[in-house]
Amino acid sequence: MFPERIYLTGFMGSGKSTLGPPLAERLGYGFLDLDAAIEAEAGRPVQALFAEEGEAAFRALERACLQQTARRSGVVVALGGGALTFEENLHFARTHGAVVYLYVPPAELARRLARSRTPRPLLFGEDGRPLAGPALEARIADLLAHREAFYRRAHHTVDLTGKDVDEAVAAVLGALRHHA
Ligand code: S3P
């Protein structure tokens, strides 16, 4: 038996939204992307919400949308990278399902995020443009210094180093099989 709700956490670019759908399919579960739920609720993209209302407004909606996942069962939830870096949210996810941390080494995150076209407000510079090169690496390191301890409190940590999508999904399923 697998847990009724599976919460995927990890840094931006770790593959939460990519692995979520194939993982859900393997389990016969539904899939929910929390950022998409926030955007539907806010009626605008995450980037616009940050720009127009500020990060605190985004975090309030994020918390509310996370709590609404309690109504669903048989679901894989791809969280935003900051969602479980708040005690209340981490506690909520841990008590409503299984939390899986997708670990990707920082250098690989930097490579992926440099290529990504998804606008990520926390990775913008003061000029409002996406950070690149050493500035991007430094921002990732700064955020991870605070976040890693939260991520490590997931029920399961899956190291995705060198894994393609199929291998990563298999590794997450393997970890979940041992979920008490
Ligand atoms: C954030 C991650 C983003 C999104 C928002 C904030 C974060 O999601 O929720 O930009 O604080 O790490 P992804 O992890 O899917 O990029």
C-alpha cells in the first residue's frame, strides 16, 4: 500500500513537476502541481503574483492551496521549492502523506536552471532579469544553506544524481515501498 498523498519537494529545477505525472501514472494516482493550483486561485502567473503582491501574498496562497490537498486522496503533489521551508507546511505535509525530497547536486541545479524558461522570481537579479553564471550559483547556494535542513526532514530522500526520468521514478517508487 502506498501513502494516499505523496508530496514531492526539492529545490527549483529538481524535477518535481517532471517526475510527478509519470509517478502518478505508475501508481494510478491523480497529479496536482501546487504552483498551477496557486495560479488558478490567484488568476495570474506566479511571477505576476510576486511582482504585484509580493512574496508574502504568494506564500499565503501557497499555504492555503497546500491545505486543500487534504481533501484529495490518491494524489501526487509537486510542490514549489519553497513550500516546505516553513514549519507549518512541513508539518502539514508530513502528517497528511509521504514527503519525498528529490536531491539534485547544486552544480546540476545551476545547469538546469540556467537553461529553464520558467520565470522564477527568486532567481531574478535586481535588474529584474534572470541571474546567470556565478551570480545564479551564489543565489542557489544561499537559498540551499537555509533550505537543505528542511528538505532533509522529508520522510525519504532520493538522490537523482545521474538518473534519467524512468530511473528517477523507479527510485521514488522504491523509497515509497518502504514507507511505514
Ligand atoms: C519557489 C519555487 C517555484 C515557485 C515560486 C517560489 C521557491 O516553484 O513556487 O517561484 O521558493 O523555491 P518550482 O520549485 O517548481 O520552481
